[in-house]
Amino acid sequence: MFAWDVQYDDQDRLLNFFWVDGRSRIDYECFGDVLIFYTSYRLNKYNFVCAPFVGVNNHWQNVLFGLAFLLEEAWDEMIKKGNLHNHEWLQDLYKIRRKWSTAFNKDSFCIGILSTQRSEYANNVCHGISKPTSSLTDCFLGLEKILMNWRRNEQDEDYKCSQSEIVPVIKNSSILKQAARFYSRKIYSIFEEEFIKAVGEMSIDFVSTDSSKYIVNYIEKKNQNHPWVVYFDATEGNIQCSCKKYETMGLLCSHCLRVFKQLDMAKFPEKYLLLRWSARARQVFYSGYLLNSQRSNNFQSGRGFIFRNQVSRFAYQMST
Ligand SMILES: [Zn+2]
């Protein structure tokens, strides 16, 4: 359901405006494990900062969790006081605020997005809607276009995933077949690249006597690179590499895959197939989301009607 929230100062001037639609809420339920937040663009007409909350779906495409327009000084104040109204969704976002700033540390799950790339994701949204002469109405019309485009692209990719089977580059590789059955096309191609690297470029330089520790390095140019250390617990099927690709991105690295090859494993442990990268991620998450929302009955209350009336009035005031 569409929702918005505003914050005024003590003289009733608009400080912040937050917007989210029903689809964005579902996107957040599905792919909210990583949230990219960045404020870089300014709406010159009102001096508002455009602050999108962007995520990445299972096809490595952008999804929008919400959008805020903030007066810069108000934003600082808001962060200090944590005064984010009683809006449930905003409160949830505020609770995970540390994720916004720490998501880019090496050990945190950040799907491999570097801190320097944050602005690109924000610009994907703001660039199309924030012009010096834009009113808020113009901005939201621009936003609608961007979202239509993003959502159409996702539908296209979902369709392609459902209609065509992935053909692994090495036809009889059981590990690639396992990955092809699970991942979306885009994520599979990233995985396949790691696999080819593992098979073609990596060698094992050392194995501990109990076969729990491996040193992996390039076959060529050994001196130019630091080797990677991989720990494998065969009993539990746990694998860990010093590059931390799985911990940060949710995909196994070429070093772990090289160890699996060394051990002649036909398949890798299922737990390393992360649901958010599955071709069916949205359907699976969405059915869980439906169950939860039916249980809590959050969206059936009369608040929806009141909200819509307020929105209409607010939109009218903003555009006049
Ligand atoms: Zn690694």
C-alpha cells in the first residue's frame, strides 16, 4: 500500500517528506538485507536533498525501498534526535541505521558493493528526477517513470529465467548444473566466472595434514599475489575463505570452488545457495510476506483510507 510521512518544524514548514508504495514495501521484505542509502543530489528549487533507499534484486537490478526529500539541516537534526515519527516502516529503517553505515565493511554482507559505488546507485534515482526547476510533483512524476522502467526490466528478467534453462559452459559439471538450477541468469553468470577461474587459474599450494586448511594461489604470477587461506570442515560442510566473498556477497569464491575441486566434490553444500540470489527469490519471499501480513493484518485496517485522503490533500497543496 502507498504510504507517506511528513515532518514539519515548529513553524509548520515542511522539513522532510518520505514516500513508499506497496511494491517498494514488498521489495524491502524480499531484498532488504542490503540497503544503499546516499544523499548527494539537491533539489535546488526547495533546497531539498533527494535521499533514495535503494536495494538490489536477485537479477542484480535496482529496486527502490522508499524515497525521502530532506531539508539538509533537518536531516542532521533528525539523525541526532532519531525523531522519525511513529511510522512503523521508518522506525524499522532507523533501527537498522547502523547497517547503512557499516554495510560497506569487509565482514558485512554488502553484495560486493563498494562504498565508492553508493553514489551511483543513488544517482540512478535522483539524476532522472532532480532538476533545478523541479517541483515535488515533477519529481514524483519522474520517479514514476524510473520505477516503471525498473519494474518492467525485472519482469523481463523473471520471464527469461522462467522460460529458458541455463546451459553451463562445461556441460557435464555437476557443480555448474547445481548452480544453474538455482541461480538467476545474472547471478549464475557471476558464479560460472568464479568456477572457471577456480578450474583454470587457481592451484592449491598447501594442504594441512587433517585436510582442513588450504592455501590457494594463482598458477601463474604467484609472486605478485597474496595467497588465500581456505578452511573447510568436512563434517559440517563449512567453508571459509580469507577473501570473504561469501560473507560479503553471498556467492562462493574461486578459492573455495578450487578446494571443492581438489576434494572431487560433485556438489557443494546447499547452505551456500543463498535464497536472495535464486531465480525464484521473489516468489518465495513474497509468499512468506503474504503469510506474515495476513497474520498481522496490518494492511487491512481503516488507516489506508485515511492515508489516501491525506495524500490527496497533501499532493494538491504541494502542487499549488
Ligand atoms: Zn576466496
